[in-house]
Amino acid sequence: MESKSLSQLTKDYSAGKISQQDYRKMRSKLLQEIVTGNIVLKENKYTPPHNSKKKSKKKIKLMNLQNKRPIFIAIGILCGVTIILVTSILTLR
């Protein structure tokens, strides 16, 4: 078996270059060799994505307003209904 990485095996299998049985055999051999220490793994050169520390204040405020709009609408409607009920009760007396 030639020295392949696990990701290369999965790419070959997904591309249809090797069958499922061959993939499973090669994968189990590769994992067994890694566990026994016959294959030394290379260090992963992963770099995390860059997070910008600057956040747009306008965007945050807009999102907060969008979340609070239904509450303001509901409060406005309840106040309107309350005013109508109070005025109708006072006029009927």
C-alpha cells in the first residue's frame, strides 16, 4: 500500500477511484499503522479564520431594533385599546 493520507483516501473513494471494500481495507491498514507508530503524522498547518475586532455599531443597533419592534407594536396596540376602553366606559356613565 502506498503512503496515503486519510483525506486522500476519502477523496479517492468519493471520486469513485477506489471501491468501498478497497477504501475500508486501506483505511483500516492506515489507521492501524498510525496507532502502532509505523507512520509519523505531519503537523497540521491549520490557521484559524481572522476575526475582526471592529464591529459595526450601526449593524448591532439595527439588529436590536428589529428584535424590539414587535414588542413596541404590541405595547402601542395595548395602550390604544386601553385608552379606547377607558374613554368608552367614562362616556357611558
